[in-house]
Amino acid sequence: MTEMIKLFVNGEEVEVESGKNLIDALEKVGIEIPHFCYHPALGADGNCRMCLVGIEEGRPPVVPACKTPAKEGMKVLLDADHIKKIQHDVMELEFINHPTDCPICDQAGECKLQDYYMKYEGTESRMRVPQVKKRKVQDFGGGVIHDQERCVACGRCVRFLRQITKTGELGLVNRGDDCRVEFFPGRPINNRYGLNVVDLCPVGALTSADFRFKQRAWFLKRAESICHGCSKGCNIMVDHNKEKYEDDIIYRIRPRHNEQVNGWFMCDAGRMTYKSENDNRLEECTLAGTVRPLTDILADAQSRIEKASKALFLVSPSASLEQLVAVQALAEKTGAAVSAFSDGYIVKDDGDDFLIKDDKAANRTGVDLLSIAKSRTHFDNMAKEADVFINFDNDLSRSLSEEQIGKLFKDTWVLNAATHPGHLGTAMAGKAGASVALRSWSEYHGVVVNCDGIAQKFVGGVMKNIERPDIVEIAAGLGSPATGAAAAWALVQKKIPALAEFGSFLELPAEGVNLTDNEAGK
């Protein structure tokens, strides 16, 4: 259990965690100490001096909060006149050469310099000499654009590339007014995590070329989700906006802090997965090549399943636990076989020792916990026997060639329920007896289990103009006992006892549930 200590802030007693510096300790109880250079993942640099606080009866009487551990009985001053003057003076120094381009800056609305100006400075400039001019729109590589005039020289980007990626492409050069961040000659940012420097930048000095000038921060709605780009399951924020009469569009994906999964960061490839959520989506439901209502397609498919000598259901290793058990329950009820064959989702030697994994499936651990077969042999044997095949959003084209898929299901009636075309190959997709356009992971809620056995909830906040069903609804329409999200979650709890205490997926803690600590993960 974390040891707690008591100290005083502006004369009021507060209880905080022992061993933390003052910034982190007081942040936990809702007290903000302004800072630029400090970041929990990068440690204290102590160069911005914005976090200087007073220590009553202390020696020294003024200390940087980022480097000062909280101690029992400490008397911290945040609103004393001399502390306010320090904050005001630091802000004034930051603004001496800062351009007034907030109206066109992507960071507007999320900028610490803006926020602190309104709270700690708020006065007109006293400078009557020309500003120091620096380079603008500098391509740092890796999709990062730099504006030297906006930089506050906090050094976060430099420290990230030295401490975390250990690639060291950036450095702080020169001193005083001429201090600036530069990349080393011939060595622009070139690593798989480079865009994290955009999140780390407290101002608008580093922006994403991909997001630049696309949307204002205050228009964006945010959904707390889980990256489906690989089995690590990084916690993310999906930033999206639905303008009047238009479709809901995702504009960016950013990392969301979870210390036991991804910390503060995510890979650049994971950020770009939002593009497939927006583009090239299936939009219609068809039966025998004709657009038909979903109810007609499900009724036809249900009749075929009942008459089939053998049906085969293929599920995606990125489907949620609720979706997997809904299909599994349907298979048990109808006597069908169910497979999660997905060898093609594993890209050998693509992972690293930080966040990126070889396995590009979001819930393969969930497949294993539910004991769903996933071997190639099992899939091939079941496919040869099946006269009805239903694909539940498994991108089989990753695992098999079009020729192999066509040969397996040459004489089989096929229903392809998918988010994107091409999951069964372009040729087979055209020959499918029926197709259903599904919701994707950014549009529904659920739970996935990452490669470390941590069950995590995600919330799909994106609302498309074309309403699509998710896999639970399709399975229910085909006769699954999981008639909805609540019924599916109840089945999950029976299969995975460690989740039985949570009445709803929404009750899972924000950091997730580590299933490897109990029998469910064995």
C-alpha cells in the first residue's frame, strides 16, 4: 500500500503520496503547479523555472517543484506574492520572442503557454525592440513540423529521443534568445515513435504534418479507446468531429496514459490506423448481388444454417470478448464449427522491445481464453466440410491467397460480414452469397485482452451517418443466445471468472484488469 504523508499548501493541510515530487504529488489531489519542461515519463530537467514554489521556513526558501520530493509537514507556498512574481516573470520571458500566431496554430485550445498566460501573466508586452526571428515550418522528418519561434526550449522532445527511443535525432543548440531545437545534419527524425514529440510539446512548436490545419481542438470530441493496431492494446484517445449533415470523421489518434500498458506513448503506425476507420468502408448489405435489408439477409442465412450439414464461422482475433462469445454461443446452439484462424495477422520480426508487437490482432489472448480453435489445420478441415461459411470480420486475405480462399469455398454459400471490402479477397467478395457492412472498433463498445493478459474496455464514440450493426447484433439475428450486449457480457463472465465481479464492461477500472494474476489467465 502506498504510504501517505501530510503537508500544507497555502496553509491548508493535504494528504499526498510519499516519494513523489511536488508536481506529481499535488496533481493527484487536484492542485496544479505550472510547468513546461517536466514530464512524468522523462523526469525533471529543471530548465524552465516555471514550477518554482516557496517552502516556508525552508532552506532554500524557493525550490523547483519538479526536483523537490514531498515531505511530511512541508509548508508549500503557491499563491505568495513572491511566487506569483516569479511565475509572471518566467512567462514574460517566454513571450518576449513568441509569435502571436495563435489563430493559425494547431495547438490553440491545448496550449500550456496560452493557459498559463491567462492564469499567470495576462499583460501586454513591455518589449520595444524587434523580436528575434527564427525558422518556421521546418520539416524535422517523421511527419513532424517545427516552428522555432514558438519553442519554449523545454527540451522534452530532445529527452524523449535520447531516453526513450535512444535515437537522439534532436538537440538544443545555442544559448539565450538564440536557443533552439535542431536535428543533427543529415539525421532527421527517423524512428517508429517520432510523433510522440508532438504530444510532448507543451506549445505549438512541434505539430503533426498529418493533422496540421485539419481541425480545431475545441471542435473535437474525444472517445477513450484501445488501439487495435497490434496486441499491445495501447490506450488511446480518438479525436473526432461530426459536422452538420456530414459523416463523423476521425482526425487523429493520441496516446492515453496507462502505466501498466503503454505508459504515455504509442507508435506512429498505431496513430495512422484512424485512416482505415474513415476510408474505404463497406456501406451496403447485399443478398445475391442485390442490396437488401439486413433482416432479409439474416433470415436467409439463418435458414441456410439450419439446413446445412455443417456450418463454419470464422471470427476475427481483433473482435471484442462480447463478439467472440456471441458467435461461439451461436455455434454451440447450431452445431457449427467456429475458428479464429489468423496466421496472417502475425508479422514476424516486426515488433520491438518497447510497444510494437509482431501480432497485429487486438484480442488473440481473448480468443485463447475462450478456447476458440485458431490453427490452420482445424480451419482447413472445417472449411472442406462446410456448406455454409460466415466470416465475422476476419481479414482472411492476410492469411491466405485469393486462389486458396476461392478453392476452399468454391461450392460453399458465403456470408461476408466485414467493415472493409477485400477481407475474403476481391474475387471471392464478388462471389459471396451475401455481405453485411459492420461497425468498426471506433463505433462500438467492448473489451479486449492484450498480449500481457490485461482486459481493457474501450468506448466507441464515432457515430456514422450509415448505421451498421456490430457482430453481437448479427449473431443475435442468426439466433445466438447472446441477444444483446448485456447477454453477451454475462456469457463472457461465465467463460472468464476473473471478470465476474464486474456487472458491466463499464465497471472495469481505467487501467484494466490483469488476468495473469489469477486462474483465468492460466
